[in-house]
Amino acid sequence: METQRRERLALSGTVFAVLFAQVLLYPGVPQLVESLGGSGPLDAGTYFLAAEFAGFVLFAGLWGALSDAAGKRRPFIALGALGGGLAYGLLAVLPEVPFWVVLVIRFVEGAFTIGAFSLAIATLMDLEGGNGRNMGAAGIAIGLGTGLGAPIGGQLYRLGPRAPLLAAAGLMVLVGVAATQLRERGGAGDRSRALSALFTVRERPALAVPYAFGFADRFTAGFFALVGVVYFQTRYGLDAAGTGLLLGAFFLPFALLQYPLGVLSDRIGRVGPVAAGSFAYGIVIIAVSLTPTVALAALAMALVGAFGALCAPATLALVNDLAAAGGRGTATGGFNVVGSLGFLAGVVGGGALASRYGFEAAFLVAGGAEILLAVALLPALLNLDVERVATFDSEESAD
């Protein structure tokens, strides 16, 4: 039992570090892209954020398939973290170059970083002790990483527009070195299935349900990473430091509530947390655009975090419920591919909506999509939950 706790803590620490490094950049994206030669806070910011997540989309499934085929996780986690750290460092010291060079490096950083992130979560899935508990631990790491990354990144921008890049580079290299000491948990490899496993939704169509919620949730993350930042700075006149604190108002409850609500989903099933959480999540996203003051905006963001914490660990746990025991790395990779596509859609689509129709319309679409999805997929969720409740009960009675 103690060994399980240590492993859970080490893997959660890896997830935390990857997300912390990533989100350090968000509060001052408009200032960062300007220092790197980009122009226009929405246009250049869109390209900069999208380049990283294009790497996520194209490589998340590949990392998972390679890991499942090799029957190992640890070397891939270390390689992903070290490669991402070197790419962050290169961006930090890059001289004046065409902006497309910046985007290529950013793409490479994303391609490596997703390996460390996705496979650390997959290794958590390999642990015993309850899917909701393990995914709740991942959720806390994600929430704390993003929650601390936003306000600390905002403060680092006071030292210079590239200071967060240097911090991210150092942290990722440390994570890569530390990952070499992780206990190996990968299952037996099967190289013949590596490619076919990429089509995990075709093999297990029920995974489309949590994947759809993952897409919508990450859409809102991408939306806030760009449109939310520009909106807060435009509406309230905040600098990067103030923006980071406002983003932190979301991530604090998101972090603190992930673990207990993940355990709750083990006890009561996934339907309530996923459906009710997503529905309420969409409502409070829309409410953010209607707040007249920074204080009310912070309150609305805190509610966004609370309802996000209700549905996020249950959605991740549902992926584990439905995945084959030998294909969890690929299933997690597929979930991250879909989620990264959602983030890309949130950045690109959200930026386009805000530019053409204004911020309020963009927030309405982001929140409304989450509400509609919760309503439309409720019957499918109910069917999945009925299939899994007996399994939970039998596992508990067996223990």
C-alpha cells in the first residue's frame, strides 16, 4: 500500500511539473509572442498556442502506441520531458528569427511534452487502488500545476517576457532526469498491435463518449488560454501578473476538489459528476463574460473551477473503465489527441469568434457547447454507467 502511495505521488509530481511549465507562459502570451517577433495578440497568440497543440495532436497517440508496444513507460516519459525542456530553453535564448521558426520549435516542444504528460497519466491508470482515486490524483496534479503556473508565471513576466520560458526549461529537464527513477509499470508489449491500437475508438466505440467530453473541456481550456487572457486584459486593464491571479481563481478550486470528487465518482458512478458537472460548467463560463468587476469575475472563475473539478476526474476515469487493460496507454493517448484538438479549436475558433463577433458571443459559444453536449450525451452516459456499476460493486466486495 505504501509503495502504491509513493508511486502515485511520483507520477502525480511528473504530471504537475509538465502542466506547471506549460501554463507559466499563458498569462503573458501577448507580450511573449511580441518578444519572439509575432504581431497581434490574438493572431500571433493563436499561432503560438496552436503550434504546441498541433504537436500534441500528432504525437499523443504515437507515444501511447510505442509505450504499449514496448511494454514500458519510464524511458518514454523521461525522453518526452527532456526533449520538451530543451525546446523551451531554445525558445528562451532564440535570437531574432522569422516567426515561423519560433512556431516550428514550439511544435517540437509540444510533440515531446505530450509524451511525458500522457504516459505519466497512463502509468497512473496502471496502478491499483481505484480508477477515480488515481485519476483524482492526476486531477490534483493538473489543477495545482495549472493553478500555480498561472499566478507564478504572471509574476515571472515582470522579470522579462522570456523569463517563464527559462523556468519551464529548467523544470522540464529536472523532470526528465527524475523520471529515469520511476518504477516500470508497463504491461507486456505487443508490437503487432501498435498500429491497430491507434484506432482505439473503432475497436471500443464507447470511448467516444468520454472523448467527446474531453474535447469540449479542452476547448474551454484553449478558449481561456487565449481569448480569456486577452479579454481580461482588455476588459479590466490587467497586466500579466493580474491576469495570472485571475486565472488562479479558477485553478485553486479545480485543484483542491479533484481528488475527493474523483473518489466520489468511484462510489456513485460517472453519470452524475460528468453530466451535472459539464452542464453547470457551461453555465458559469457564460457568466464570466457578464461580470462587471474583477471581483465578480474572480468569483465566476472560482465556480468554473469547482464544476470543472466535478467532471474532469470522472471523465478520465471513464476512459480507464472502458479501455482494455493492455491498451491504456493508447486509450489515454487517444483521449489526449481529442483533447488537444479541442484545445486547438478553442484557441483558433475562440479567437476567430472574438475577433468577428465580440467577446460575449465567443463566451456564449464556449459555454453553450458544453451545455448542449451534457444534454445530448446523457442517454449514452446512462448506458455506460449501468454497465459499470456492477463491476465497481464486485471489485469492492472482492476487496
